[in-house]
Amino acid sequence: MSQEQNAELVWLRQGNHIAHVVRPLAAKGKKWPAHARFAGGGTQLPITINLPRGQILYRCPISLKETGSFAEVGPVFAILAGEGKNGFIGARLNFRDVIATARETGAFMYVIPTNEVQFGNTWYGYVRLGQQRWLRIPCPRPQAVYNRIPTRALERRPSAVRARQIFNHMGIPMFNREYFNKARIYELLMQQGLSGFLPDTEPELNEEKLVSMLKKHSSVYLKPAGGSVGHGMIRIDSTKGGWSVSVLKHGTTQKYVCHTAAGVWQTVRRERVPGRYVIQQAVPMIEYRGHPCDFRVLLQKQNGAWQVVGRGVRVSGAGRITTHVPNGGSIANADAVLEERFGERASRVNDELVQAVVQAAQVIDLGYQGQLGEMSMDIGIDPQGHPWFFEANSKPMKFDEPDIRRKSLLGVIAQLRDLSGT
């Protein structure tokens, strides 16, 4: 929920020093205290009607209100990014959009790389000045943090581990805390009675279990438990002369023909990426214009309850084993696909899809102690209209559909406000 933007935060360069002040926008006849404090505590800033001399570096609209003998300014949020040579590592266009949405709603938001998180009331974060221009400035300690560290490797760095420890010590809430692990997610769903929503899944990969799954199913996927955008995924399909093995790496699919199960295992051992894998039945999915497709569903927590923000369809490219757009997939309208495939049953199929993903989100969130704020899910729908859970992502990629994108941005800010009590 947005607040009245009746003031602005202003940063000015004064020689080698950066001054940071609060300037009321409706000052006539109003006598403000000399200083304002942030709702989360810590830093106090001078309140000034007339800006002091200096070069204005940045300004942001914000809410200012009197509470007794002092004034309070806020809210202040931060996006947690990876540490890097150019200040920080992350999806800068996404950060730009999130910051702009926060600004619209009267909140100040900045990017904080993990190595800049520290004990104390003043942190050094980044704000966007223009096209590909980011400025490092002193910022007040945030009241809540949105975790968008872009890779698992960066999330394991000592600076990221220390940042989370500081958040815990200082009582700064954060979502989402970490990337999901596929094996853990499947285990949570099975433990809570949602196995009917899951394709047949084996949580560990070895030769014996792979051969057993190949005997049960004509096609299986081997998925890295900690993978993303399909890198390292392997699909094995039964053929008349043996098996076809398709391997996706760096956006390219390579195919191999194996005549024996032993040959399949040798190929898998050679082509797999490091780390744990799960084996999963390849469920037959509905097609759109001759290509298999699945549904990407975005969910966010609103007032403590999980809601579907939007859903889209991703269609696999020719010869591809996933529907990820970066790997050659394309986008289709979810309603149009359901209507074309199921006709009068489309609404009922959609209701079953929504019910299943909300239930799954509740289970996953419970397994993460209620610390999640958003997630996306990849869901397949079979020709009978039954939904199948493929995976969940704690840090959803940007949805290209404009209405979903807008709702998702507003939902992020709403979740930060909820976490911070603002």
C-alpha cells in the first residue's frame, strides 16, 4: 500500500563529502523538527526546507510524518545483489523496474551487493541515474530486503553467507532466502500428500535406479537438483533400436544414440554436469501448434496467503528438450491454449491448475519456515487436463506478459511493506 509522498530524500555532493537530507515538499506554514529518523531505526537526517549548496546527485520522493516530538521518514528497502567488479552483479533491468515501482509507491529502494552489507546504520548501495548509470551513495539501513542474488555460486560466497547472518542479527527480514533444490522440493510435496501432482520421481541418480526408471517409462528426464534454465538437463527416449539421449548445455541440445542400457549410463556419466541429479518420468504434455508446451505460473504471498499473480505458456522450440525461452522456446497465451485444447472444459482445467499450484506453494513455504514471498512453477498439463508439477523457482525470471509483470512488481513492494510493517 503506497503512502503520501510529501517529502524527498536528497543527496548532494559538497566537495569530497556527500550530504544526505530530507526536504519537505509541502512546507508552507509547517514547522518540522530539526531531524527525521527512519522507521527502521538508526540513521537520522536533517530536515531542511531550502537545500544547502552542492551538486544534487540523487533525489527520491518519500513519506514524512510527525510522531510526537520527532519526524519519521520511510520506508526504505534494498535489493540484495551479488558482489562484482562493477559494483554488483544481477539483472539490472529488473532492478531498475523494481526500484521504479518502489519510487511510485513512496518508498526509497537501492541495490546492495553482499560485500557492502555491514553492521551499522549507514550502508553503501547503488541507485540508477540513467541509461546503464549506477551511482554508489550512502544509504540508510533497509527495513526489508528482496534477495535477487543471480546465481547459486554467488549465493554460496562468504560475503553472501555473512550478509544473511547480519540480517538475522539485526532483525532485517528478507525474501527469498535461497535458491530451491529440486530434490528437496519433491520431497516436501511427497511428504505432504501431493505425490499425485508429481511425475514418478527418483531423488538420486545411479545406474541401477536409472535402468529401473527406463524399464517403467518410455521417456525420462535427468534434472540437476540445483540447476536453472535447463542447463545440464538430459532426456532419454526409448526407440526401436535402444535409446535416444538428448543433452542440453549452454542453450544447445546434443543428441546421442545408445543401443544398450550400459551405453546410456556411459553417456550420462560423460555428459552430466557436476552435482546431484534427480530422475523423473517424462509426462506427455499437450501441444500448441505442434510443439509441447508447459505453463509458467507466478505466485506471490499477499497478506499471508498465496495467490496466483498470472500464468503464461512456454512452447518448446524445434528439437529442444525444454520450453525455456532462452533455449529457443516461445510464448503463448494461457487462456488461448486452454481454450484451443479443452474447449468447454478449459475453465475447469484452469481451476484445477490454480488449486494445485496454490496448495504446492503453501507446502513449499511451510518447508521454508514461511520465509518465502514469491515463486514461479513450471507445470505440465496432460491431454486429460491433469496438472503435473515439474519444478519451482524461488527467484522467478521476468514474465514478458505486461500485465503479469506489472502485478509482480507491485506484489514485491507489497511483500516488503508487509515484512517491514509499513
